[in-house]
Amino acid sequence: MNDTSVRILDAQGRPMSSVYTGAGAGFGNQLVNWNPMAQTADAALLPTLKMGNARADDLARNHGIASNGVQLHVDNIVGHLFRLSYKPRWQRLGMSEEDAASLARDVEQAWTEYAEDDVHCYLDAERKRTFTMLIREGIATHTTKGEIMASAEWEYRPGSLFKTCIKTITPHRVSNPHNLMDTNRLRGGVNVDRYGAARSYNVRDTSVPGYMFGDGMGSTWREIPRETSWGREQFLHVFEPTEDGQTRGANRFLAVMEQMHMLGKLQHTKLQNAIVNAMYAAVIESEMDSSAAFEIIGGDGGEDVLQKWMMSMLDYHAGANIRMNGVKIPHLMPGEKLNLMTSSNADNGFAELEASILRWIAAGLNVPFEALARDYSKTTYSSARASMLDGWRYFMGRRKVIAARFATKIFALWLEEAFSRGVIVPPKGAKSFYDGKASWCNCAWIGSGRVAIDGLKEVKEAVLRIDSGLSTYEKELALMGEDYQEIFQQQIREVRERQEAGLPPPSWMRVTNMAPDEREAA
């Protein structure tokens, strides 16, 4: 009996087993030469970490789209003020809910007084940044380098109640001492234990001669432990691992770096082409070569004769009053003709190509295309809102995983000292700070509000969610970047002041009166 079944053979003529299409040769053998190596995250990232971060820095400094991509992360994740919403787990700490609310107000006021002091900036070891500025810088660094690094310092500052301060560290400075090769226990400048947990970090010094004539980093390394013997963090390192054993973070530009770099070159080339095409409106062509000109002049060649011929042509044209914008028809020399230069199409499909590349870059950076390109010309309300909400979901994930983690680490350092100094006094019967550190340091952070494309519709949506019991004032005001407790307290003050001034109380309008339904015509 003949076997008529179809068999697929490999390059050696052997029958192929059943595999996923993506792991095979592909239709027409397009995937035959695509053989990437299976590597861990560190093996793929660490050998090119320095170059990848340096290229991302260069793009952020010199490429407008890259700079905007970084700024979108900073503005949407952090905003102009990163507010603390302190939420101690009062049940686990052994205190009442009333005591927890009173403690939260005290902690928030003391923290804001120290962290957002924009006059002295005691929280910053360099005394240049407030707490919000530290978080904004951290998000910008995370976007271009994939991680945030800082050290916890203990410095006495005249006029400061606290000694806790933060020294930001660029990830460029964290590397293996004397550029040693990576090992199982030393990877990317990080000393790790057998599970891959960081034990200490090796940081290059910045005290070097000729600071501005190099990379600004010295040839000595300082080892900073991750934490003290009692658990106080000494080195703050925040990034989002993608698989087990990952030691350092990957920046957001790695997946789109090639396209972004070439887009800049494409724009420069197109701009130069447009400038050259616009420089010349007309040229005068002559059919006379140099030998014919020499014969007319009567010379036997040479540079002097050529110069005389060129000068005679110039004198003739000047005397003939040849003009372009004067509408006069020029009278040319024998053998000459006027050739009008028409500029080629300045676009020639460039806008579509540029938009396609920008969409690729926006997808790689996880930001809305319209916001990255600053182009809303082809966007409807529905598509713009869908794009912004999709981007908002990504930004909120980054706020929780990156910005809030970095902020909480700094807050925990301050709170430990505040308890130690007696600035914050826990309620009687509550656990000590070290017995319930995670519960004491539990908090939320309020950053920038969500962009409102149609404010009336979105306010109505928020009010309906509250009235339906699907949301709370705390959540809805947090979406606007506001603290509900501050809003309520301000409303009470305003009502009292209106009464004292003899003004009628504000009228709280129902949602149906404030924003009635507008049914679209079918």
C-alpha cells in the first residue's frame, strides 16, 4: 500500500516533527537564519548595559521626540506634587481607627514640612531638590536607564530637625570594581547572595581631577551595603525585574533605539534636501566649454584667460540688468540659456513614513502616539480618550511599581528617625516601629491627575460612580490628583467663611441638573 501523506522535510531532508510555526523555518524558510540564543536577563543585558544607557542619555539630550517621551513619563506618573496619603494598618499595629486617623494627620503634616521644604531642601543631600523633585528625577532616570539608585545618608544640617537625607546616584557609577568580569556573586556592580538578592553596591567615586574632561567618574570604588544590621536601608535600588535573577534594569528606549536614532537622521536629511531645493530659483547654463571660450577671447589657455572670460561674463550680465523678480526678460550671451529650478515636493510621502515610525516608537515607550508626536489633527474624541486611558493605565502601573516604591523607601527612612527622635509619638499600646515596620510604613501616593478631554462628561461619570456606590470621593479625587481630606476641610472652611460674610451657602447640584444626558441622534 502506497503512503500518500505529505511530509515536511528539514534542510537535511529529514522529516520534521510537529513544532510551533514560530520555532520552525517559517513559510518560505524566512526564519532559517533567525537563531537567537536563549539567555538569562543578565546575560543579555549586562554586557551592553553601559552602551545602552549611554545611547539612551544621548537621545534624551539631543532628540526632541525622546526628550518628550521622558517628560511624558515624569508629568503623568509624578506631576507637580507627589502627595503622601498615610495609611497605617491600625488593626495590625494594635490601635483604634480614631487613633490611626489622628496619627495619619500628624505624620502627613510633619512629613510635608520636611520633605517639601523648597527653601532649605534638607531631604536632598545635595540640597537642590524637594521630595517631589527627587521622585521626578527618579522617574526620568528610570526611563532612560531602567532603574533608580540612591543612598541614604546621615548628615547634621544647622536648622534641620532630621539627619536623614538622600543622595541620588546615577546608574552609570555602579559597576564592578576596576571593571572586573561579572561572576556568580558580582554582577553589574552588585554583590549578590546565592539567591540573587543584593548585599552591597560598588559605586565609583566622583572626586577626580579634570572633572569636565571625561566621564566625571574616578578610578576608585566605594562599597555601600544594602542595609544596616538592624534593617535600615543604606542603598535604594528600584526597578522592575522581568525574570528570575535579574540584577539591573533595562531602559525603555532599548526596543526602539534604532528607529529613534534613524528618525533623527531621516529628518535631518529631508531638511537639508528641502533647503538645497529652495536655495536656487534659476541658473544660467552655457554650452561653451573652456576651450571654446579661449578661442573667442584669443588666448591659448591658462588660468589667466579663464579668469578674464569669467569676468567678462560677469560684466555683461551686470550691464544687461538680468533680474528674476523684476519680470524683465534677460538678454543672455550667445550659447547661454536660462533654466528655471522648480523645487521638488517637500513631503513626497515623508509625513506618512514619519508617522509610522513615531507609532512604532510610541508603542515601544508605552505612551500615546498623539501625546508623543504632539499631533491631534486626525484624532476624534473617542479615539483620543481611548488612547489617553490606555496610556493612563500604563502610567498608573509605573506609579505604583516604581515611583511609589521609591517614595515609600524614602518615607520609611524618615519615619524611623521621626519615631526615634520623638517627633512622632505612637498611640499607647501600639507595636514598636521595628515590630511592625511594614504596617507603620504603609502609605499611598497621589500624583498628577488624569487628563480630562471633556471635563463635563468625565465629572458626570465620576458623580454617577459615587452615587451608585461603585467608587468613593477618595478614589475619584485621587484621579484628579487631589487629596479628598484636603478638599473636605477646605469646603468646610469656605462654607463657614461664606456664612460669616453673609453670603448664601453654595448650592450642591445634582448630576442630572449639572450635566443632563445628551442623546445622540441615531
